[in-house]
Amino acid sequence: MLFSTAWLSRYVELPESTRTLTDLLTSCGLVVDQVDEVRNDTVLDLDVASNRVDAMNHFGVAREIATARREPLRPPDSSVDETPGCAAADLATIEIDDPQGCARFVARVIRDIEVGPSPAWMSELLEVIGLRPINNVVDITNFVMWELGHPLHAYDLDLLAGNKIVVRRALPGEALQTLDGTSRSLTADDLVIADADRAIGLAGVMGGANTEIQAGSTNVLLEGAWFDPQLVRNSAQRLGMHTDASHRFERTLAIDGMVAAVDRAAALIAELAGGEICQGRLDEKDQLPEPVSLSLRSSRVEKLLGVDIPEGDIRNILERLGFEVEGASASFLVTVPRHRSDISREEDLVEEVARHYGYERLPNTLPALRAPEESGDPMVLAERRLKQVCVAAGYREALTPSLGRDEDQAAFLRADDAPVSIANPISKALGFLRARLSPGLLTVVAHNVNRGQQDVRLFEIGNRFTQPSEGNGAIERKALALIICGPGQVAHWGESNRAPDLFDLKGTLEAVARRMGWPAWQWRAGTQPGLEDGCSAELLLEGEVQGWAGRISAEVAERFGLALPVWGAEIDVEEQLARPARELRYSPLSRFPGGVRDVSLQLAESVSFDHIEAAVTSREDVSLAGFELVDVYQGDDIPSGQRSLTLRFTYRRDDRTLTAEEIDSAHQAVTSHLLDEFGGKQR
């Protein structure tokens, strides 16, 4: 945003050197990006923050300079010399049909003007900041906007039907030719300025060509208003328009800033165009909000800035910036000026003090910090433990977006699943809230595989979204997803690489349930969209399907650019995470050695290892320390429908060393128990 130093010098004494001025502005938060010499003027390109609409004009920047230098500020003269016998209310009327869109509309009427070129001093000031002079009346409205910050518009009063201004929403099918010569099709969402017959301006954006000031205009209605920032922004974006006026209105102007601006412009029109200012302002307004008042404690200033700033300095800085300050330093009562819409809390006031006290004067010591308190939310703690368990199992955490493409999600959804679509998506690729985590993980896998990293073990704990059966909104539930591909790392140099399979996922999920203290999921063969038939399983808990695991189908893998086998699992863990945390108890290792015995049992294929595990763990045998499945065999000597399972049992006591006879006796008891439970025979 360009600012003329010659223009700034009208309101404040500037430093002698441009370098001093640029350093001063930068230290105040108005960073100087560039300095140019234009004609006999120095032009500063300032990076004005979007929330500092008060500094988007020369007087606002001058206020910052005057405060920083503790120099007097010279406001422009906004006094008007009204002509007796000419009342503005007799010549024009104002109606606000949409008070939400226009909280205040102020106007003045100037008669018998003579439109012509602007004086050289005004034309030069406008030109050096990139504006093209048009005529004295239009140039004055631009000059005052860049001087005081509030956009204005001048209408040819003789072209206003009914000598009336109406602020309303656009009518169906209504169109407006704006000052740039373009015809705009309006909608009911657009706020317009109209006369008795038609729209004559797009509120806060641009005026209409049908009432513009021309060479023969003699009577002017000068407008200054406050328009709703959201309405202005929506209209400007929809129509592809960005003007100096919309840039300011979108950022919440002062609701009384138009009063001084209209008076200032009216006085300049009377001076430079020879007109007469009619008596009285036309001022239509809704219930205006009260000014914001905040408490500012000197103790808070010291705590945040690390330095004790004298009460007089705090008061001086704030009052120079336009704040009203009452009370003592223990607790000032500060009234925020309406032009500072960015100030809403005590910390904002502290920042104002810091900017003009001088950041370079603040001590460069680090504040005392304390460790953040541990979250007491059981769900947060449980999720943190679950992540640790997954990492311990050899997986890396991935974080993928909650938004995705419908076609990627659809590959894993059943016919009755209802994904949640976004009404106004950022892009087509981000049009749906994810109903499954797996598509996002597959994208990450593809990214790694395409860069030569084929051994990938990923997990994600995140929210999934589905539509409720009735009503609007979305159901949000926590899920755990796992993805594995590649050969993995062998434990010993003598071993060979092994491709992952369903049992890798099963082992991980069983370890998760065990270490989290959750009930074990039951596994059964099943089908799932996105998985290969015959290579997938459903996971159940208390008879309800909680998730699935299996090999990603070739079609889905190809969609994500993957040619190697990929296995995945995804489970709803919302209720599991809410379970009370399991109390962990330390069990010391036995000081005595144990004995190992193997047994091979020929059992029916319907007898799963889960069944055997339940039968073994139900025994109260103090000597049995653990067991595992060593081998599964089916061959010519095994009848159809049966298989041989080799089990390894470890026997140990904590108080003494077992004898061989005791180990054999315990082992025979366990073997007999299994044969009695499941039938079959010992091989």
C-alpha cells in the first residue's frame, strides 16, 4: 500500500531522513517494503496488516508516527460552512431497508458546483500513489478516502429518481452498470444503493454509471456509509471485483468514521468546485453498538513485556493513539476508539504499549516456563497409549487429511454407507469428509514406494465421518487403521525375507488388545469392499462387527499406483478408548529355570488356536508359565478336515526348580485336558 511522505507531512512533523522514518514505521509494525522517489516526492510501500484498517490512510499512518516520535498530530480541517436557507432534508431523503447490511448512512448535499480539473497539488498527491485524476469532485472523494480512510461516493443529485436514496437488497434479475463500464447481474445476496426506480451502486464496492458525476453536473449528493463486511466481501468475490473501497469495507471500518469524512469532502468540494453546502446532514442509522471498554493492569503489562513501564508512558501512548484512559495504573479503564476494530482484549492493549514504548527497550531474557500439565482426559490418555503400542509394534504414525475424494472413499464403502459431502469444497479433490482412514494411508504408502521405500508399516488414529440415519450433520467416531507392505527386516542374517500376510496384522491387533487391556476381537472370514475375496476377515466384539483386515484388492492398489501386495486393517475404537485404563502391576521374573516340552496334536480344522488358548488359560496350573504355537502341518498322513498343531509349553515355579518328573507330569495333564476338550489324538 503506497503512501506519500509529502502527504504525511501535512499532519505530522517527519524525521529529517527517510531511513529514520522507515526504521520508525517498521518498529511500529508497519513494515516498509520499498522506497521510491516519484517526481519530488518519496513514496513508501507499507505492508499494512489486514486487521489494521485504521492505518490504511495517511492520517492513520501519521498518527503512528506522531505517537512514536511524541510529536503533535495535526488533524485535517473537517469544519463546514453551511449555506442558510438551503436544507439538505428538503432536497433528498434516505431510507435503509436493510439495517443489518447498512447500520448507518450519512449524506450531504452540495449545490451549484462547477465540475472541472483538480488543482495541481491534489492531482500530484493522487498520482504519486497510483491514482488517476478524473475531476475535482471524484478526486476529492478519493483524496479523503486516502486521507481519513473512509470510502465516499458522489452522486449527481439531478439524476436520482425521486431525489431518494434507498439501501436494499438487489431485486431478482436486477442489473447494474458500474463505473468501470461493466454490466453486473445482481442477486438477492447483493446489497445495493438505489433511487426510487433502480440500483445506482453496489454497496461498498463501486458506484453505478447511471448517476456518476460528469462535466455538466451541478448538484451533488455525497455519501458516507457503514456496510456489513461479509456482504461486501461476498459481492466483491462473486463478481470478481476488488476496489479500494471494498478492501476497506471488508475489514470493518469505524461505524462513525464517515461523519468526519463526509464533512471534510463537502468542505473541499465547496472550496475547489465553488458549491454551497446545504444545512444539515442526512443521517439514517440503526441502533449503534456502544464503544468497547477494557481493563488494563500495569501488572499485566509488566508480566507480558518483562519490564515495568511508567504509568505516564502507558497513558501517553494510548491517548495519542486515540484511546480514552481513566483510572490509575493498578487498573486503567480504556475506551477503544471505533476506528480500532482490531482491539478486543487486554493483551491487544499491551501490544499497543509495546509497539510505541519500543521493542528494542524490552529485556531479552526468556520468561520462566513450566512444564505443561498432563491432560486428564481419559480418551486423550488412552489414545496416547494406543499410539505407543503401535510404535512399539514397529509401525510409524501417519497423519492424513480429513477431506478426500469420493471415488477414493467409495472403494472401501458398502452400499448402505453414507459419506458426508462438503457443501462448498475448496476443490474437487477435497469434497468429502473421510468415512475410512485407509485411502489416506494408501496415498502415503504410494508416496514412499514411488521413492524406493518399499518396506512400509504405518498406522493412523483419526476420526471417521458418516451421515446420521435421520437429520443433518455428521457422526464422528475414532478409528485405528494399519497398513503394511514390503518384506520387512529379518531378525537374523541366516533368515530370508518374508512377505507380510494376514497373520502379521492379526498378531499386531492381538498385541494391541492385550497391551491396552481391551477384550480380544473375534476373527471370522468375511468380505469387505476394497479387499481381495478370500483374503479378508471381519473383527467382532460381542457379536458386533467392529472392523476388517485383509489384502487390499489389485484394483484399489492400482488406483493408488501400487503394484506390490498391500495388507490393511481398520477398526472402530471409539468405545474401546473410553474403557477405564487397565492397572498395570509389576510381576518379577522367576529366579529359577523352567522346562520346555512340545506336543503335536492332530485336531479338526475347526479347532482354532483361540480355542486352544482359552482351554489352556482356563486351567489353574501353577507350574504352566506360558505356551505358543510352533507349527501347523497338513500332509498325506493327516486325514482330510484335520491338521497337526505343534505346541510348546514352558513350565516354571517361582519358589523352586521343578524336577523332570514334575514337568512331565504337568505336561501330561495339560495334553490330556486338550484331548478331552477337543478330541483328536497325540502324534
